[in-house]
Amino acid sequence: MKKMMLTAGFLLVASAAGAADKSREAQPEGDGGAAAWFSTDDYPAEALAVEAEGTAAVQYDIDAQGRVIFCTVTQTSGSAVLDETTCRLMKERARFVPALDARGRPVASKGERRVTWQMPKRVASPMPLSILPVRVTMTTDVDEQGVRSNCEIGQVGFSTFQVPAAEMGMTCENNEFLGGDVRFIGDDGKPVKARVQISVELKVVPAGK
């Protein structure tokens, strides 16, 4: 009887030792992987306006279904809006084949990644000479404290060929056309409200003429 018990015990140990470890780390899902989670179309307008670039390092939690349920920035890109966008897109788009434990069961896990934001290259818009000259006019109200409101931009000279005023650097957010933040003073030296109109004309003279 003692011999049989020892033999059974040996078989049990051998079986446990030979069991395969099925554990694995979480892997990005799909053919595109992590590259599909970010694109230049996601570049925040606020970051573009100040030409912000940088690399954000993030850590995140992945649930047993492969979704990112928490994300935090461990190293800033130097831009708060780029950092926030990185984590937001991770939670919205990142999908993983979940991690497995030793028995092959899906489990929650953690991950980390570095995301580099680089300004997209601008492509010059073709502009036929036949549409020129063209004038873009910006009209805005400026109160006594120099705060602008009711900004409007009008284009004169375009026919079927349309080019956004921003292509000429004319936007309501760009105060450089007013020489920065300014307020206006009346003849008595007191601040006054003003209706300001600024026009920019684009005119090209072909070479040799």
C-alpha cells in the first residue's frame, strides 16, 4: 500500500511540472497596431497655433477585454494639450489582445508608450495667377480694454477658386495685424471703443514683366 501511494504522488508532481505556461503580455490589436491610433489629423489646433512639438511618455492600465481604462503622463511633451490628447486617444482608440495568466486566462495588465508629436509639413496651395489680385478684409470691434469681438473676415477677388483666409495669415486669432494687443485712445486721452478694418492684398507680378 505504501508503494502505491508513493507512485501516485510522483505522477501528480510530474504532471504539474510539465504543464505549459500560457502567460503572455498584452499586444496591440490589428494589422496597423499602435500606428493606427494616432495621425496628423489629430494634431490639436491649439498646439498647431503655437507650433508645439514633443514626445509624451505615458503609462496605462489595460482591462481583461483589451481596453485602456486609465492613462497618465509620466514625462511631459512640453505641451499640456499634447499630453492630454495623447492619453485621450489612448483611451478612445487603443485596443489590445489582452494579457494572459499562466493558465491562459485573460487578465488586466499595464503598459507604457512614448508618443512623438511633430508638426505636419505644410503643402503649398496652388494659386492661378488669373485670380489675382485678391483682397482679404478683417473687421473687428475693440473695446476700451483692448478686447476684440465680432470678428469677421471677407474675401474679395475669388471666383470659383477658393483659398481660406488663413492661407494668407489672416485669422481672427492672429492679433499681429493690429500690432499685438492694442486699445484705442480718443482726442481727450481716454480709451474708446473702435470698429477696426484691416485689408491685405495679394498681388503677384510675373517674372519679366
